[in-house]
Amino acid sequence: MERTEEFDAFGPWVLPVSTAEEVPRLFRPHAGDPGTAQVVLKIPRAISRRDANSSMDLYEHLLLVREGTVVLLSRAPGESGGVRRRSLAADELLAIEESVNLLDGLLVLYAKEGPALRVSFNGASRDTVRLLVDVVRALWTSGSDTAAPQPDLHPIPLGLRDLGPDVALVNDYRALVAAEPAMRLLGAHPRQAVEPMATGVPGQLTRLAHRLLPMTLQGAIVCTDGREVMVLHRRPWWVRGQRPVHSSARTMLPVARAGELQVRDHEVYSGVRVLRIGTVLEMPVPAGSAGESALRTALG
């Protein structure tokens, strides 16, 4: 089997790209000069090395930021040239969600209008993916989108048990304020079991089923530095049953982009409100909780 530099370097990791030779050959006609981009990442296909060979296109995506625009090139065997291209200018972006669930990583770039960009990656490369996330955050909190930082921003201690069993969320908060001291805590709420509002005999049966397999609305921590709101949470907002929760997620959006915040009561579960930002981003929170108050204060 012929060996190539691309094949020798192939593995499950997301890799930064700095030279034209490091761009996967499938994407070279579409990527331009990596030296003109602020950041370029190549995301491998979800195949094991033993199933790969040097004749294959080994990378699923090339993700880059150039001149204030996020560009996603994806492997698309059925399309012309074998590549699908999507792009979002910084001023078209509404929010970024970056998460891992063990080794299952996911990056979601929400647009003000239209579908989001979604990129799966190996969770071991979370720090590498955050290189791109930080570049985008710097783009959208500059110029006219930058709100004046509040003068009283100071990190607020959060005890390990202040959110009950959500110790991982508290550790995420502590890591955040250590890395970004301007971030302060606006509010937080722990996970809690919720019950459906169904009535009659079907409702009784549904509530009985929920006692056997409870539905849990996950906790969240809301922070801000006056320019940007960051929500630390779990990837799934809802978890049914007693399954352990290992995911870690953060959703970021600039205050100046939030627009009109829409609030409604949840259609199924009592005591839950859904906060809708833009056309696709929704966050369910316990009604009257500190998390709801924090989000409504920061975004509403």
C-alpha cells in the first residue's frame, strides 16, 4: 500500500492546517491559501485507521475562517466536484454551541436565518475546535456589535454542591472564569424532574410512566462579560430515565445579536418555560428559576 503524508498523519483528531500541503487533496481546489485564513481545521472521517488507505479521501470537513466568514467544506460524493460548500458571515451568525458527550463532539453554528452548520468531531480534539470558536467570538464581539463591558464584573464563587449532583457544570464554570476573568455569574439552576400536564385517564397513565422513568430537565449556568452571554449546560436539555449524564456543552451569543426574546410555557411539561432566540435556538428552563431570570435579564 502506498504511503502518503496525509495517510501517515490520519487519525481521529481534528488538526490545524497552516500550509497548502496540509489541506486534504479533496478540498485543495476549494480552500484557497491557508495562509490567508485566520484558522483552518480539518476534521477526519469517522473510520478506524485499519479501514483506511492512502487512496481514500480521509477527511470529512475542512472548516476555516477568512475575512470575517466561516466556511465549511464537506465531502459530498454525489455532488459536483465531490465537495459541498456552506458559508456564514460573522454578522449572519446568531450563536455557537460547542459540546462533547464523552468522545462524541459536536459544533453547531446557528444562523440568524436558515439552517445551522453542524460538524461532528472526536471529543478528544475539543481544545483544537475551540481555537476556531475563539476566532469567531472575537469577530462578533468587535466593532459595532461590541457592547460596553459592565464595570462591576467579578467572578462569583459557586460551590461544588450548589447545583446538587451537577458538579461537572460547576467545574466548567470554574474553568471558564479562570480562563476568562471578565465573565461573571448571572444565575444558575440545578436539574429537576418534571411532570407532564396530561389530564384524564391517559394523563394518569402518562404520569405513572414518568414516575417509573422520570423526565429530567437538565441544569444550566448563565454567565456574561457584558458583551457576550455564555450558557454552560448539558448537550441534551431533556433526559428520560436514570441514565448517567456525561455531556458538557456551552452556548455563546453576543448580547447585541439577541434581538427579541420569545418566551412561552412548555406544551407538555408543567413548570417549564422555553426561551427562543432567533428562529432555531431554544433553551428550556424551570419557570421562575434563577436560570430563567438570568437569561431574560441578559437577553431580553
